[in-house]
Amino acid sequence: MLHHIMASIPHEVLAAPNDDLKTDQLADWLRGIFGPLFLVIVSIVAIFFLFTREITRFVQFILLAVGIGVVFYVPNIIETTAKAIAKALGVELS
């Protein structure tokens, strides 16, 4: 009976898709989703620190947020920095 059911289903439905998972634009897609969310959270926390007059924590938070933002928004920053450090230390990269 299972054979008859399988035979009645068109071959196109049973065939595996021939396209692979495309992850080329995954980083851009994630930046598009999490970028505005990151900015909203940073803005809310920064406003909180300003209203409570904690200027030292505000400055620390802004510096941390800028560092995270650079790593998040600038593609290949970690790879470029690592290569520059390795070159400065005289390490050969293959």
C-alpha cells in the first residue's frame, strides 16, 4: 500500500531541492535586524545614565558601545586587526 501512495506522488515533490543553503548575505541580514535594535538599546541606556547624572558610567558605556558597534558594523575588522598585529609581531602568515 505504501508503494502505491509513493507512486502517486509526483517526482518533483519527492526530489531533493537542487539549491544549497545560501549564507552569502547572512551577515548583512543579521546587521539589518540587530543593528537598529542595538542602537535603540544603547540610546535607552545612555539616556538613563544621563538622567541619573552618572557621567562616568555614561562615558564608559558609550566607549564600550562604540567598540561593540565598530566590531558589529565594520566587516572583517577582527581579521584585519589580527593580521596587522601578527605582521607587527613578525609572525608569518600563510
